[in-house]
Amino acid sequence: MKKIITLLTVSILLFSCEKKENNQSIDSLISARNVKELQTKKATLQADIAKIDNALATLDVKKTSEALVSTMVVKDTVFNHYLEIQGNVDTKQNILVQPEIPGTLVSLNVKSGQRVSKGQVLGRVDDGGMSQQLASIENQYALAKTTFERQKNLWNQKIGSEIQYLQAQTQMISAQKSVSQMRAQLSKTLIRAPFTGTIDEVFVERGQVVSASPQGLMRILNLSNMYVSTNVPETYIGKLKVGTEVDVFLTSLGKTYKGRVRQVGNYINPDNRSFGIEVSVPNPDNLLRPNQVAKLKVIDYSNPKAIIVPTNVVQEDGEGNKFVFTATNVNGKTGIAKKVLVTVGKSSDNVTEIESGLSTDDIIVTEGVNTISEGMKLNF
């Protein structure tokens, strides 16, 4: 190639140096009307132009007959294909605490962010005089109980009638039930934590008249039992079951958690032909929150000994055939490009499964595939 370049350079220089002299000689020949000599010079110039064209063509061939590429050796490996769907983080223990009876909130024992235990008293509503009623009913019960015990002693001694004994017993039992009912009614004035968790937000103040409402009194959460809910196309109903492992990627956190399917719906929604699933997700760092967006990746196909290639190296010719370029006749860092037709399988994570056409230890071109052709010399 260096010799050709030198020859081309010398030719151009000679042509440039002789241009003035040739032009002057041509002008003289034209003036003398020497047709024969003019034809001779024309033939000479055309021969020089042909030499230059040949040199340029040779240079183009040399330039394009080699390519610098990157390669990789094909190996069989585990290939997993994933079903990717979007879901929402949620928890069963996320409720708005409501008062059981309306009234004035006479005490409020918690604030936002406070941890509470199941059954802990969060506040109390005014009982409206029920405590005084309870005291009166308890006195009536105590009297009825004393009367029954005395009547029982008399009855055991065969004194008095059976009717008196039974009446005393009935009055005592009735008074006892009244006490229990009033105590149950009075207990509704106490607002208790339904489960162990954290008070996320309090919406009321002490002294405020409260009742059941869409807002509630406060929100209580427990983030230790989190899950992701989503809908899955019915075509996957045979591939998902309780215990299936799922990768859960939280976009807001940039983290992936390992979850497992804990529930599979038994109903197909006729509107979108899907069924619901729940995926339990660990929350060791306490970073998960209800309504966070999650991306689920569920393995729906796996091949333990698959030949895979980067998806971008698979090309398609004018006849619709899929192919890749391999390096053959490898000698050190050089080889010859070969077009190999392949049958592709599934694609996932920027790699594609090759079902036929390639074997292990084949060398494929991974970078520069768009600049090479069959038979081209490769440098890697």
C-alpha cells in the first residue's frame, strides 16, 4: 500500500510540474494544427488518468477489506426469561382508627410517629353519664346477689318456697347481665390500638367532638408485613403458584428485594383477562411504604444450558433470516468473517437465546458487526 501511495504522489507531482509545459506545447500544436501529435498527447494523458484511477481503486479495496472488531467466545450458561409487570406495595395493617360511639374526645394519649402496642388505649370519648349508670346497676346487682344467697341458704334449710328461690336467682342473673352490657357499652368509649404498629398521623385534637368519618381519628400502620399486589395475564396461570420466587425492584429506592408469591387469585377478571397475585416482600430496612411502585420480575422460562449472545449482534437479511457474524480461520488476533444463520429463542436483559446455528466455543463478533461483510479480514 505504501508503494501505491508513493507512486500516486510522484505521478501527481510530475503531472503538476509538467502542466505548464504541456499546456504551452499543446497551444503550439493547436496553432500549428498538428492533429496527429495532439491525438498522441491525448492518449498519453488518458493512460496516466487510468493509472491514477487504478491506484485509487486499489487503495479503496485495501481500506475496506479489513475491519477492527471485538469478539467473544460462546459458552453455554443458565438463561432465564422473565415476566415483567408493575405492582403496588401495600400492607394489610394500614387502617384509619374510628371511634365506636360519637362524643367529645376527652383524652388523646398518642402523637404522630409513636409506636403503640395492640390493645393500648389511644384516647377516650366522653361516656355521657354511662359510668354513673354502671355504678347504679352494679349496686342493684350486689343487692340481688345478696338476696339470692340468703334465699339459697333458706331453701337449703327447707325454709321458704321454691318460687322465692327462683325469683331471687332470676333477679340476680338479670342484674349481672345488665352490668356486663353496661361495661361493654362503656368500653366503647375507649379507643384502642387494633394491632402493634406506628401512629402515622393524628387528625383530631382533644376536646373535639368526634364520630366515624372518612378521615378517621388517626392512621396506624405496621410495616413488618408488606406485600406487592398486581394483576397477571391469564396465560401465566399455570406458571405462577404459591412460593414462586420473584424479584421486586423498587424504583423509588433503586433496590431489588427477593419476594415470594403468597397468594394466587382464583378469579379471572373478564374485563382484562387477568388474575390477582400477592407477593410478600421483606422490609428489613423499614424503607417500604404503602402505594410505592414496584416492578416484578417472575421467571417464566429457564434453560440451564443455553447459548446466549448479546441481542444487538443478531441481524436480519433481506430474506428475513436471522444471522450473526463469526470469526473463522483464527490466527492470533486475526480471522475471517463468516455469516452464520441462526434460530433465536427468547430475549431478556439484552441477551438472546440461540436455539440453533451456534455451538460452544464459536467466536462471534460483538462490536463492529455493521461494518463487516462475508469473507472480510478481521482484526481483534
